[in-house]
Amino acid sequence: MSKRQLSLNAFLMATGHHIAAWRHPDVPAGAEVDFKEYLRVARLAEAAKFDALFVADGVAVNLESAGSYEVAARTARASYLEPFTLLSALAAVTERIGLIGTVSTSFNEPFNLARKFASLDWISGGRVGWNQVTSNTLAEARNFNRDEHLDHALRYERADEFLDVVKGLWDSWEDDAFVRDQASGQFFDSAKLHELNHRGKHFQVKGPLNVARSPQGYPVLVQAGSSEAGKEIAARTAEAIFTAHQSLESAQAFYADVKGRLARYGRRPEELKVLPGILPIVGRTAEEAQAKYQQLQELVHPQVGLSLLSGMIGADLSGYDLDGPVPQDLPETNGGKSRQALLLDLAAREQLSIRELYLRIAGARGHWTVVGSAEQIADQIQLWFENGAADGFNVMPPWLPGGLEDFIELVVPELRRRGLFRAEYAGTTLREHFGLARPENQYALQRQQRAAS
């Protein structure tokens, strides 16, 4: 049996990840805003001993990629709950599963974000992770006082400084700063309170944070960018990286690349979890799985498929023949550069038409789609896990709750039979689930180093 254990997150996306999931006959109407449905899914994942729930986010109805209200009206992506609110509610009704929320550095302030995540880490008993992203759509920028989006390089420069400020604020209080001595009347030890006094290019933040250092020290730091800038931020600061790959070879190259960058920051390979996305469509037989997949694919409206692809590839493809080749001479996007490169490479390698490409990504938006029996899907997961391509996966149910129920009922027992996935939680915090150390407070560490010198 493998000594390493897979990490599995349940990646929640409203009614499911497939762009036509909301049209599936088993998906409850209004599920994208029904807390009872999110709770149902959370309890399924926790009972299966998943590491975490992961919630993505966006802060716009993205009509630029949809093209019009008429096209947007054919998708379920126009309405979904805000992650902090949703995860706070789920924290109160779950006990062990981690809670990872996406919050953009582009349209937030470090102090507010640091305070919210520290609070949620306390509320959940140390189960929180922050997926740090830089927003990449013009529609989002126009909701936050901008006519144009920040340049890609500037977004990442700002994100880098943003994270440094947040980590500094999380260290405002040493772990034992609050003595709460009722007899003497001393609430905290002022020698263990630290002002940040940050003055940088993008932020000026005095501090300290008005929340005690949280149970995990820092919430688990997750990064989702796979561009050069994104990989470098991940190597310097992230403890998990979410990524998208279509082939074992691509995933292996990414894994070796990002793990290979850690040493220059004094980090070890095991300090960063590489977690690609996987959209599994599983049946009791391969034929049953293909039938489930085909049922979803037949629900994709052509306008929706085209708008999805245009938005992800960073160019309007509406003037091209749907059954013609994907143009390779598109201008470089200011949005998701790594995703544009992935899609253009996939189209060229497999000589896909525009229609074939949008159908290929309708489920997983460029992530890995695997269709088959439980044994076939477990074989693929094991292959990537044991051959330097992944430390685990973000499981992306094609529709909810049925797609997750299928994976838990059929694939998880097969992974356990192979010794790849836990049968019970070994710890109580997300850091413990991921096998990550609790970071020391930087000021306490400096004091220890001075004392030892």
C-alpha cells in the first residue's frame, strides 16, 4: 500500500461544474441559492472524510464573455452565494472538514481580509483555507471603480504585497499574548502585541489586527494561478496550489516545475500540495458512465458553449465557424494566460473545432475530465498520484448532488481498497488533514533566534 495519502477536496460550484448541470433532471431548481443543498453536499463530503470543501468566486455577471443577457440567461453562473457567508454558515454545522474560500486580492483590502479569515478560523476551530486569486475579467473591474482591468503583471505584484501584509497582520499577536488574568486585571501581555507599520507600493497598513492569532496560526494558503507569476507566488508562499491539466505529461511537468522552485525560498517539496482539478463522471460500467456524460453534453446550448470558450480563451470567437478550426493567432489575453495557453494547445494537438473544444471544456473548463467505471477512474487517479503529477485532487462534481454521490459511493471505496485514501480523519484542522506544519509567529521566532545567538 502507498504510504502517501491522497488529499481530496469537494469543489462546490452552484448546481455542478458542467455548464448545463442546472438542466439535469436530478438537480433541484434553485439549488444555487438554497443553503440546504450546500449543507447536504457538505455533509456528504465530510462523511466521506474529504480534506475540504472548496468554493470558487467571481464578483460579476460576466456579460463580456456571455455576449448578452440572452446568452447569460441560459446558464446558472449568474447567481451564486458569496463564499465567506456560505462557509461561515457551513462552519457551524460541520465538525471536521476543511473550508477553503476564494477571495480576490484585486478588489479587497488586506486588513479586512485578514480579519475575516482569522475570525472564520476561530469559528470553525481551525479548518479554514484562503484561495488567493487575482480577478481577471473586465466585468469585475467595472464593479470596482475601474474602466479597465489591472495589467496581469501589476495584478500579481499587488497580490504579492497583499499577502505579505495579511501574514504580517495574522502575526500581530503571539500565541500566548492573551493572559486573561481576572485576578490581576491584565487581559493581554503588551510585549507580545506587534504593530505591522507596513508602507509599500500598493498598501499602507499600520495594524495590529484586532483578532487573536487563529488556531492554525495562518489559515492554509492556497494559490490558483499557473502562469509564471502565479507559480512563483505559489513557490514562495502557497501551501496548496490548484491547477488544470489535460494530460499526465503536462501535470508532471507542472509538478516538477513548481516543486523545483521551492528550494530557493528555503522550502521542502512536501510543504506545497499540488492539487489538479478532476471532473469524474462515474458509472457502474464504462458504458453507463458514457451515457451519463452524453446526457449532459446534449444539454449544452451552442451559444452557451461558445460564450464559455470565448471567456476562457480571452477572445470573442462569435465570428468564426463553429465547426471550423480554433484560431491559433489570437492576441495574448490580459486575463487567465495559463488557461488560454492550455486551451490553444489542446485544440492544436487534437485538431479540435470550436464546437468540439467548447464541448470538451463544458464540464470542467479546462480541467481533467475522466469518464468511466470506478476502477478506471481510480486507475487514473493512482497513476497521477504515484507518478509525480499530483498530491491529490479537487473533485469537481459534474452535477450536484448526484455527481458527488456517485464518486463517494463508487470511487472512494476503491481508493481505500488500494490504500490511497483515509478511512477516518487523523486530525481536527485543515493543516492536519493536509499534513502541513503550523507556522510559528514571526516575532516569537525572532525572539527565540536572538536568545539562541
